[in-house]
Amino acid sequence: MQNRPTRSELAQLINQARLDRHISIRSAARIAGVPAATVQGWLAGRHFPTPALRPKFLLLVEALELDHLLHPALWLDDLPQAKNSG
């Protein structure tokens, strides 16, 4: 079974795909419908899209034809942590 990329690895893959296609940060931001600073943060791995911005992030991922790299575990950190009852 193929290893799935981590959030950081996915950010690097998306950024490389953007560079390979000669798409500027501003153009990537237009594709996603978010400010350029938001895309820069995503692609630098400084932050991952909030649940509210996830559909916009997915627009960029799909435009770069990388949606096959996404997997449900990417979003697990967004779930509330269950408290251990001891």
C-alpha cells in the first residue's frame, strides 16, 4: 500500500505542482478564491485550511490535479480530542 503524504508533504507537493505549471501565488489564490497570503501560508506549510476554507483549498488541489493525494486522515487533526476517562 502506498504511503499517504502528511500535511507538510502535501503542501510541498502542491507548491511544486504550482511551480511546475508556472502558476503564481496570486493566480493560485484566484483559483481558490482566497487572499494570496492565505495560499502562501498553505503552500509554505505554516497552516492548513480551516474547515470553512477546505472547499477553497480543494479547488486549488483539483486544479493542480492532485486530488488523488488527499485522504481522510489529513483532516483528523481538526476533530475534537476525546478526553481519557480513567
